[in-house]
Amino acid sequence: MTPNDARAPLPPDLVIAHTNDYSTACRLRDDGYEPIECAFGQHGSVLGRYALDHHGTESHREGVALRACRDLYGACRKDRRFVVTGTPDADAVLAIVALAGLVSKGALSETFYRLVDRQDVDPIGLDLFEVSGGPELAWFNQRPELHPTEAGFRRALADMVHLLTDGVPNAELDRTLASDRNRRKRAVEGIIALYGWSGVRQTPPGNPELSPVRRGVDVLAAPAAVLVVQSTVWGFDVWYRLAPVVVSYAQRQAKVTVGCPDKETAELLFGPGGLMAVWPLLGVGWGGRESVGGSPRGVRLALTDTEDTARSVLACLAERSVRGGESSQPGVGRERPSR
Ligand SMILES: [Mn+2]
């Protein structure tokens, strides 16, 4: 079955330029293309007329689909040229659909675009299969051809238009749920070790999905501190139910990632700057953001290194004694001395 063949084609004046190059994105922007989520690491963001990015230095801005659907519907209908980078995620794709007016305004429900925004900005603890519009969004996220190319974006745009105008047949939503159940199962199978706050190894619970995702001060009630996983699937929505710090090993890239559910939680556990205080302790070249990061680019690590990383993280937690029990306001007055 090739459902896309039966769908309405994208309009001929819609131009999608995909680039991984900062100066190319700048040049296209200067030519009148509207950049959508064009963040280029240390170069920063390429912003057009509507400043449609919310990464890095632009993280104070609201998400792009939210702004495009709510405030900017049809704003680019007369000049439908866009420059993009990276993979076609739902946020960027829905933003283009709205700006270019590829569907009627009535097809853009507030429930759906707010859900796309939430999933983009803060996905941990969100179960798409329990909210309105969620199964449809999960269907989009599972499209197999969301490649970081112009063709990938065009396919994603066609899929999004299809979702918004025709809806997704129930049989396809059923397959989406089955596939997601399988992903969660594999995420659980990837669990290697669970450590309590004192560093003692624990037996992981049989069904992690019964535990809540804890964030902010609630993490101090979590029975465990650090979870070590090795998995071929994305499983942070499952793993953060077991511990507020996840150390994961990606075998294919031979890379170790350390993450917390969000910045607030990371700062509660590790002090101001969150994991920024931890990276130097893990070795040369480790780095990332306050809530997530990992081993140096180009350095191949082994699974045993993952256990060492977990030990170092546990040592940081022990030193800060965030769960010391002598204060009802954990962390206050006990910051790491700066040096
Ligand atoms: Mn986004």
C-alpha cells in the first residue's frame, strides 16, 4: 500500500531548502526564505522575519508550531519558501503547514498544536496514547521516512496534511500503539542496573510503567537514584520512572549519555547548572546541557565505561547529599563550593 500516492500533492510553489550549513541558511534567509528551527550549534540560530526557533540562545521563545498555528496562520502563503535543517519533527513540520496555509485554519485544532508543542518542549511524563490527538501524533512520529533531507521534509509535510485533513484510519492507529508497546518493552529489556541513593544496587521493579515519572522535589521520594541502560530504542519516558538520573549506553555509536528529566530536576540534584558541574568530573571532552549530555565526540566507549560513569554520578550525589534528610529544603545552603 502506498497511501501517499492517493493524497493531494503539495502545492508547486512550496519550496523546502534543507541545509546543514550555517552560511547557506543565512544566504537563503537573506534571499527571502523563512528559516524554521535553523539552529546550528555554536553558530547559533538563523532567524527570519518571524524568528521561528526556540533552541539554544532562542530558548526563551515559545515553540514554532504553537506560534505558527496560533498567531501566524497563512503568513507565508504568498511566498512559500522555507529553509530547514535536521530531521522533520512534528513541531517544524506543523509550523510550515500553518505558515504556508497547506490546510484550512479550521483543520488546525488548538488541542493538537498544543500537544505537538508539549511533546516537543517537554515530552517526559506525556503518554501520547492517553490524550486527545496523541495517537495521531504518535502515528506521525513513527513515519518511517522522516529523514533529514528535503525529500524527508516533503514526505513529512504530506503526512501531516493527510493527518489533519483526512485523519488516520483506526487500523493504522492500532498498529501505531502496538509498535509503541513493543518499543517500551524493549526499553525495559535494556535495563542493566539500578542504584539507590547510597549507591547500593537494587533489583528493578518488574513493571516500571506502574511507577510515576518524578521531577523537581518529587525525585527525592524516588526509591532509586541512577539507572543504567543499554538499548536500541528511545526509552527515557520509561526509564525516568525508575530513577531521576539515567546513564545510557548506545552500542552502535559506542557513546554514553547522562540525562535528567529536566533542568530543574538536574539543578536540584547537582546544584546550579545541573549536569554542567558533573561533566568535568567524568573526563576530558564530556559535555552537554544542564539536563543531558555525554561522552566526547569521536571517542568510542565500552559498556563497562557506563558503569564507571554511573559510579561517578553516584559519588556526585553522595557528596552533595541531596537526600541527607536533615533539611526539609534539600539543596538549600549546601551548594558545591565554587573553585
Ligand atoms: Mn521544536
